[in-house]
Amino acid sequence: MVTIDGLVILANMDTMVLDLQAELHNRGINLLKDVKIKDHTKDILITCPIHKNGQERDPSCGISKTTVIRNGKQYQAGTVHCFTCGYTADFFEFVSYCLGSTDRNYGRRYILQKYNTMAIEERPTIHLNCDRERKDSLPYSYMDESILDNYRYTCDYLFQRKFELSTILFYEYGYNPTHDTITMPVRDHKGGLVFVKQRFIEPPPGTNKYLNQSGIPKQHILYGFYQVLQLIQSIENGTCQNKKLEENYKKYGVILTEGEFNAAYLFQNGYPAVSLLGRILFEDRSRKRILQKELLLRYGIRDLVIWMDFDTPGLEAREKIIKQTYKDFRVRIPNQEDFPMYNDANDFTPEDLDRVKFINPI
């Protein structure tokens, strides 16, 4: 673990430099031809990327592994300094330069996407003001928001799932190193934290991909609906900054999916979406009510796209949900048959998402 510019990175400097050397080799960039790591407590020596076009014979450039003081000046961990030409840069600047960018943030994003990081300073304040004036009682209680401080890591797995950093922050995704799980805070329509769903990156043999949790009031909640309500508010107020989201909301309403990642990925690509936290609309048979459907209707949602996974359980669930909703909504489904290579929304490329047609299922 090392801290660079306030960012806690769950990798050591030796690993990051060696990985960067391998990355440059794979990209055909002829830099860092020599990296010397003699002791895990001393500076790393590398061939300088600046003088002699990065082709010096013997390494004369050092990378500090910890914060050090030289000649009365403090240098943070990751500082790169050449003792021959005087080149000095912080680690993110150095990574950016080696990878061909003049933007320091390029190197920072590269590190964020490659390693698990604890990025508390990256988390924006969530303004929990939506629908707070309502007086309706809730059959569940809220969790303390501070529990999320345990999971404020940025995990490379999320980038592998094609999520942008802005989406990771928007949905407050985190990482639980104890269980090797992605954490997904689940908020209700008012913005209150109801529970934290956890998804294994590599499920233990014979287990579900989700960490089991009991007593969750799924029938009352649509994952991502709070975020969608924020969007609707901005559209109604004329302050929406994402014209694609606004346009697709007005054309198609809200997309109903069966997975949290599907909903977030659709939203990232300009399609307002929520998730069922499963595969069904929960029915309260004693009162003959479908509370999740009532939640959508309460907030004026009348257009609904039902996008389940393109497998037998998903298609069976889609047919049931159509029967549950077609009398109250203008229901549409995606023409998934035209994209047999994809199982769920998160599998689609952004380009193919924009080629999907939403059709009447009846």
C-alpha cells in the first residue's frame, strides 16, 4: 500500500513500476528498458525517460517509495528524479509522460483503473433531498451512512465492467477487501440508505455471486430509482445537463432491468434505468398490490421498457412482468433477438445500445 497525492493505492511501488514497464513493452514504447529494485526499502532505479531519448545505458533516475526529505525539501512517495538531467515529476505526471500524454490526470486515471484504491477524497456529497417532505411511513429503517466509509475503494473490476469513474462515484460503488466483493449501496426513492448489496468478484465454489443478506425489503425498492428521480427533477426544472438522458426519458420513460450493473450501465450511456434487485416484481398477495409498480406510478412514470436478461429465466420473467404492467404503462421491450451475442444490457457496446429498438410486446 502506498499513498500518492492523497490517494491510497493498494499496491506497492515496486509492482506499479514493473507493471508500467510491461505495459510500455506491450505498447511498443521503448522506455524504462532497465528497472533495478535491489531492496524493498530503497528507491527504485530506472533509466530516465527524458535525456538521451530515454535510452541511457545505466539507470540514473530514482523513484521514491516513501515520503523523503532531500536538501531540506520534502518529496512524496512516487516522486521521480533524475540525478543526471534533473528531471523531476510526481508519479502521475511520470506515468502520463511514459504513456504519451501531457495530461497529468491521464496517469492518475490509469492507476485508478489498474489497481484497487481507497479514494475517500473522490466521493462527492450525495444530496438526499428528494421526496423528503412526504409523510408516508416506511416499513424499514435506514442504515447509518458512515458504514460506507468501510468500502470507499475504487476497484479495477468495475472498469473491466466498462464503468466510467463518474458512474462509479454516482452510484457510490465500493470494494470490501475482507470478502473480495463489490459493494453497491441501495437507496430507496427518498435517498435513504436501506442496505449495501455485495457481489463477489470471484464467487467461492458452490456459492451465489451475491453475499447472502436476509431481511431485505426488496418489494419496496427499485435500485437506481433515487438517481432517476434526481434526473426527472432536473428535467422538470430545466437544469438537466445530459441531453441524451433527457431525450430518452421523454421518448421511452424508464427501463426496468434485473441487475444493478445493467441499470447503471444503461444510465451511463444515456438511458434512464432501474433494477428490480432480482428478476420479479414482488406481489403483496394479501393486499393484491405490487408495491414497486405503485412506486413508479406515484412519480408519474407511464412509459416502461422491460429489459430482462436474454436467457430462459430472463425471458420468462419478462413475460410475467408484461402481464403485471401492461394495463398501467405503455410497455415496450428491446429487440434483443437482433443482438444474440449479448445476454444482458451490460454486455452491449455503447454503439449497439444506440441501435436497439424498443417495440410493443403485445
